[in-house]
Amino acid sequence: MSIFRTEIEIPKSDFRISHENNIFLIGSCFTENIGQKLNNAGFNVEINSFGTQYNPISIANSIKLIIAKLQLQKDDFIFHENLWKSFYHYSSFNSPNESELIAKVNDKINYADIFLKSSKYLIITFGTAWIYRYKKTNKIVSNCHKIHANEFTRELLSVENIVEIYTDLINSVISYNSDIKIIFSVSPIRHLKDGAFGNQISKSTLILAINTLINNFNCTSYFPAYETFMDDLRDYRFYAEDMLHPSQSGINYVWKKFTESLMDKETLMIMSEVEKLNKFVTHRVNNKDSEMYKSFNNTMNNKIKELKTKYPFINL
């Protein structure tokens, strides 16, 4: 019987992610999806220290801030609709309290510096090659924060723009952490606000730029998340109701491909043990005063302790 789809065979990567590695993830909301999967599977991860970011320049600017250990100042924030906001950050960071926001983002930069410095893998997911530039400062922003569109100019990055910026960035990252490996991917999230044609031009630009970078740097690799959605799944069933973001089943499929490509049998075995523990932990006991609840808690704590003793490097 014919199979009415083309399954993309992703070869085994030369890189091998294990639970002993710190993994730093940055980029589009698809980064959040894979990062949360890694976190749930017991890996040590730092996910989007600046919140969700879509374009390569904003991602690069964030990494530069981290490795330079720069602290944001009052001039880096704006007050809009009764909230303090940063053009470096996603809207989830917005706060009515300026001093608290400054302290929060700078603490996050300090933590990201420590984590990235000790990371074995840096996973960067590009979402779009379209950028927005704030007219008052001429700076590219990560998020427009619902400020009127007239205050921004919209531009499409070129392959050459991205390659030039990331050539410098990768060299800086290698100097900062000589052991690091960088995995690029392109998010399958559809940016249809740019139009269908604009979205395709954008994704093509990102893929061409990444192709140049991975050919120029041995410490880099590419995971085909976008291609898995477009050429393998190729079906709206694997998108959420908005028809833009991947559904949970779509994310699960890409995650399976990710683990098969980048993890060895031992790592997959540890993941299986963590998954069993997670299923046990999520079991509900309604009466918290009952002996059953106390017994459940004791068993759960013993299982966690046993797994931590067996694999002291896992994150539980």
C-alpha cells in the first residue's frame, strides 16, 4: 500500500546532547516548545532569557549583551500604556514598576551569563527575517509592544546581513566559551502578517544564511524543524486552531525527530526513566490528609531521590 506522505529522514547528528550538558536556548516561541520538552525530560536548560524573539538581529543583540555582561540602564526602557517596557525583551517582562523591571532584567542577564558560559549547546531558532526599527533611536527591536506602527520602519534582512552579523557573533561566542556547539533551526511558525509570499521569502532568507554559517563553522549544525513541518507533516492537522502555530501533536513529532537525531541510547533511556517519574508525580490523590496521600508523597520522594542518586546530573 502507498504511503501518502514523504517522511523526512534526519541523519544522526555529529553532536550528541546528554543530560550532563547545560543547554541554552534562544529565539522564537518554537524554542519554548523544544526547551520545555528538554526541561521535562530532565535536562538542564535556560530558555529565552529575554523572552520570545523572532528575528536574527534581536537574538544576536541579546547574546552580545550576555557575553559582554552589560547591564541595562534607565535609558533602555520606555513608558507606554502605564507600563515600563524594553525593546530588548518580550512583553511578558513589562512592569508598572521601573526599578523592579531594571533589576529583574539585569539579574536575568547575570544568570544567563553564568549559564551560557557553562553550556555545551546553544540552540538558536530564527522565526523571521523581517525586522522593525524604532524611528526615534534607529534601533532594531525585539517587540513593538503595541506602539503605533508609524513609529517603526519595517525591513527585510538580507542573507549577507545575517551572515556578517553571525560570523562576528559566533567568533565572539567561541572566544567566550570554546567548548560550545551551536545548533540552528528555523521555526515552523507561519508569520502570515507578512503575507504568504513575504513569509516564504523570510524563511528562505533564514535558511540560506544558516547554510552559509554551518559551512563556515565546524562548531555549528542545523536541525530541520521547518522542513519537517513543511515537507513531512504537511497538514493543517498539525497546526493549532490559529493555523499559524504548531499543535501539540506536531510539536511531539518534531521532538521525536530531534531526540532521534541528537541523542544516543543512554540518554534516551534516562529520558524514559524521567518520563515514568513524571507520570507518577502527576498522579492525583484527592484527600491530602489521608494515609494514601502521605504514602504517595513518601514513594514519590524516594523515587526522586533514587533517580538523583543514579543520575546526579539530571534536573528534577
